[in-house]
Amino acid sequence: MQFSLELSNPADLCEAPMIDKDCSSLHFMDMNISLTPELEKAVKAKVASGLYNNASEVVREALRGSLLREMESHWVAREAAIGFAQLEADETVEVRSEKHFAKMLREKK
């Protein structure tokens, strides 16, 4: 299946993570995308469900989801690296329970 991805509503794309909110660096154009038969069937099913008006909406939402997962993955990797560095530098504290953790947070303020 090939279809034209119509970028007719720039405001929708600006809501995606990692894209400038003012859309100043975006260029809008038609784009042809080739899908496997399985993906074609999935896109058609999404449109047929009535949740989407066309294939372009399905692809835009899928891309937004992909960008969000990528951003979250980077965040988790960064936080893990920070935690590992703190562990290596012996900058950790023992937490014995949720109650103890809550007390530590209150005392930190």
C-alpha cells in the first residue's frame, strides 16, 4: 500500500514531543509511504473503526507515540546513569520502608 501522508494540520504535529512548539523549523509536504501488507491491514482497520478519518491520522499518531517512547527511553537511561554514578561514588542512602522514605522527604524540605 502506498498513500500520501497529508500534513494539512501543522498544529497537530506541533504537539508531538521533540518538535518545536512554534513549528518554525518544520516544512510541510506530501509524503509517500510504503507499508507491508500487515501494516496496511492495521491502518485500514483503524480507519474503519471510526477513530481516525484517514490513514494519515493513523500514521501521525503512531509517529507521535514513537517519539514519546523514545523520549521516555532517553529519560530512563539518563536517570539510570545518574543512579549508577551515585552508587559508584557511594552517594546512596539506605531506605528501610515507605514510611522511612516519606520521613526522609519531609526532613529534606
